[in-house]
Amino acid sequence: MTQLNFTGTLGRFDFNHWSYHIPVPDDVAAQMMDDNHRRVLVWIKESGPYHMALMKAKECWYVLVNQELRKKLDLEEEKVIAVKIERDHSEFGHVLPEEFQVLLDQDEEGNDYFRKLTPGKQRGLVYIVTTVKNPESRMKKSLAILHHLKLAKGKLDYKQLNILIKHYNNI
């Protein structure tokens, strides 16, 4: 796995709420992706890896940096920061939690609906489970997701999914 190091600065776009980003040099971005793959692992100030996507603006390639990460790493605009980047070879752009994997292995119908989703929707559902630290809560979210996929015949409805997640959390 090729890791590349560079120094960057936290920048800010003026056009939307996803404005904080770290520009990635063109030569680095070119080595991290191909036509079908823009997912990367990023270390910022020796902290990480963080699963991110290379994005393109008119003037540069970049990775988005959310508020939680900015606060955690005490990142300020225009200050130089050390960045390390490597291609993300994980199947879903996040590590698949064991609880979710076990349920996918056991539930053929739920697994089938999950695998038919777009990679972005799969990644989003995996992310919903990874944000929880407690194994029991990860299991409940995983159960709710598979239950929702089966009820909705594979059509994601996030409003309905959130209702099911709340239901499973109260069981």
C-alpha cells in the first residue's frame, strides 16, 4: 500500500455548509484513484486513519473535514498541517462492524437487498452502524437496517429507517 505524505492547510469554500477541506496536490490525487475509485484513508497530524473521498473543485482536489474532526484535531484555517494519504481498499469505505457482518451472513434476504444498493448507500448504512461504540447498540442498528431493507424490498427510506432504529433502541 502506497502512502504519500504532504503538507496542507485547512481551507474553506464559501458556497455551502460542507466548506472545510484540505486541498490535495494533483499528483497525489492522481496516484490515489482511478475512474471507479476515489476512497482514501487520511491521517491528519498523525491522527487517523479517517475514511474519506477525494472530491474535485474547479481549482483543486480535496478531502472534506467535518466539524467534529476540526475540533478533535484543533485545526484552524490556513495553518500548515501534516497529511498522509493512502488508497482505501475496504469494500464499503468503512470497516464493516462485526455485528453487521454476522447479520449479513445469517440473513440471505437482507444481505441480497443490501448488496443490490449502490456503493454510496451501502457505505452510508455501514457508517450508521460504525458511529456507535457499544456492541449491543451496533447490533440493534444492524437489525433495524436489515429489517427495513426487507420491509421496503430494498428501497431505502431514511425516515422509516430512523423510526425502526428508534424502535430497536427501545427494545
